[in-house]
Amino acid sequence: MHKISESPMTPDPSERKTRRKRGKLGLALGVVLAAAALLAASGVLSRQRSEAKLAQWTKAQALPTVDVVTPQRGTKDQELVLPADIEAFYEAPIYARVSGYLKDWRQDIGAHVKAGQLLAEIDAPELDQQLIQAKHDLASVDADSALAALTSKRWQALLSSDAVSRQTADEKAGQATAKKALVEAAQANVDRLEALEGFKKITAPFDGVVTARQTDIGALINAGSGSGVELFKVADTHQMRVYVRVPQADSDQLIPGMVVKLHLPQYPNEVFDAKLSTTSNAVAKESRTVLVELIADNKDGKLWPGTFAEAHFELPPDPNAFRLPTSALLFRQHGLEVATIGAGDKIALKPITIGRDLGTEVEVRTGLTPEDEVVDSPSDSLADGDRVQLAETGQPTANSPQTASRTLQASPEE
């Protein structure tokens, strides 16, 4: 038998084992390197996406986010409450027409009096003496006038027989005429003093209530309203005049005959009706208000002169006006404005004029349309042309009806 010898090209079993181990290690290293490369690429892509999202979020945050409201057409019934002053229908301060001392007073405050009823009496001794003197002066000039008339008559008779000259007869006739004029003047003086004597009795000028008495028995009385104080004050209270100052903005809604409710502090559970009688037809420059006069019946006498009241005006709604929250108003140098959303989500400032203040809302009379989107609670820094984004509402807007929402305030997760 021949022995077969091993070929020198045949690897040793231990070497083959080493080679297999090296191959496995290389393969594993390749897999690890490939995985590391994939992981690095994934990290780079993830970082790029995060950076893009962050840039998008930063850009979105640079735009102000605003809420919008839509003007509501028509206004609600508005109760306009204003302070009012109640005055008597007629009220007269009574002064003395003659000087003297108060002899007696007959009526005190709160007394209901009739026209011509005696209120007080003045003792005026100087006036009494002047009247006596005037009467004597009248008697004297009356006697002189009678004598002058008789003399003139006699001289006229002598003139017919040419016993006296015409010049002398005419002089006697002139003297008689002058004496007659003196009699008339003296009579007028007596009548004047007798009229003043009548003013010693102070009487009520009309039916009413004595609301003031500023004198007492024995007080020195000076005639006239310039130097003397008022003795009494009488008020006619069967009806009352109520004066209210209404703001100029509401003056166009005042209608003669409209009923106004009066609330008085002393009668918390009662309401008194008054009717609008007239207005001053003028606006006071100091307050920009119109003076309004109301008339209220006062048969039960509960309304007193000088009383404060609250006048409640029921103003009709204005169908042509818009209602807008007061938070949407901008007070700028040129007046009231609102910020609206224009084309391209840019701010468009619009000047407006308002009517009544409804509390949380105001009436906008000019400057808005029903399609306007008005920014609510706008920032004072908003300017014309600024671009904004809308807070999410979930509703389409007038400027982009095709979208379900114009709000897209970005967040880092998007």
C-alpha cells in the first residue's frame, strides 16, 4: 500500500478556524459601521426637521395673535338714567314794597294759601305821615285852582265889555290852567301813597304753599329786592317742573310727550310719571348737554321743590346702528378708532363715531360695515398695515371663507 501524503496547499484546520473568525469579525464591524452611519444620518435629518419647525414656530410667534368680533346690527332698548331737579310750577319770592317794621305775620312755612290771602302786615308810620301831608297839599292846590278858575271867568266877562285888556284876560286863563295841573299832580301823589299803603299788607300772589318765611315780628323791613331780604316764598305745586340735562348724543331721541319715570330717594318703592314738555333747543358749551323740561302732576303733594330725582328715559332702539364691545375701541390722537382685518391679514384702522354707551357695549353710528372683522382688545402699538394672525375660532372668516380656520398659531411640536 502506498501512503498518500498531504498537499502543501491544504490549509491547516486551526488556520481555517482563525480565518472564519476573522471573517465574522469583519462582517460584524461592517454592520456596526453601517448602523452608525444610518443613525448619524437619521440624527442629522431629525435635527434639520427640528430646526425647520423651530424656524417656522419663531416666524409664527413674530406675528401678533388677535381675536376678532363682528359688529352686530341694531341696538337694544336703552334706559338712560340722568339726575334731575324738581322745581315748582310757579315759585315767587315775596319782598316788601314799603319800608317799616313787621307788625304781624299770619302764615308760616307749609301753609296752603289762596291768591290774595294775607301773609303779613307792615307798620309804616313814615308812609302814613306822607299820605296825610299829600292830602293836605291836594286840598291847598285844589282851593287855589278853584279861585284861579273863578278869576279867569270874571275877567272873560269883563273882556266882553272892553273893561280889561285881552292880554290880562289871557294871563288869568293861563293861571287857572296851571292851578288845575297842580291839582292833578297832587292827586296823583295821593294816589301813589295810597297804593303804597296797600302794600303794607303782604298777600299771596297765587294759590300755593308757603315754602319759606325769612322775617319775624318787629323786624326792620327795607323796601325792594335790592336792599331787603325776601319775606316769604310761595310755590304753586299742583304740577312740578322737572329739569334734566341730556347729553348731546342722545338729544335727537327726545320726543315731546314721551313718558319719563322719576325715582326719588325718599320713595324707594314708588315711581312717578312725567311727560317731556319742551327742550331748550340749544346745547350748553360747558357740558355739551341739552336742558329738558318735564311736567309731572302732583295731586298728592309728594313732589317738593328742590328735590333730587333720577329720570329714567326709555330710548327706542336704533336699527341702523352697530353694537361693538367697548374693549375693541382705540383712543388715538385723532379720536376713536377700531382695528379691522384687511386683505392679507393686515390691520386697517377705521375712525368711528359712537352714540350711546350701553355699558359693556357702545353704539357705533358711523365707520363700520356688517362685513368688518374688528380686533377685540387690540394692543396700543397696532398700526395701519401691521400683519397679524387670528386666534383659533374654528369658523371661516369673511376674508377667506374657503378655510375652516385662519388661526394658525404655530407650536414647536408642529
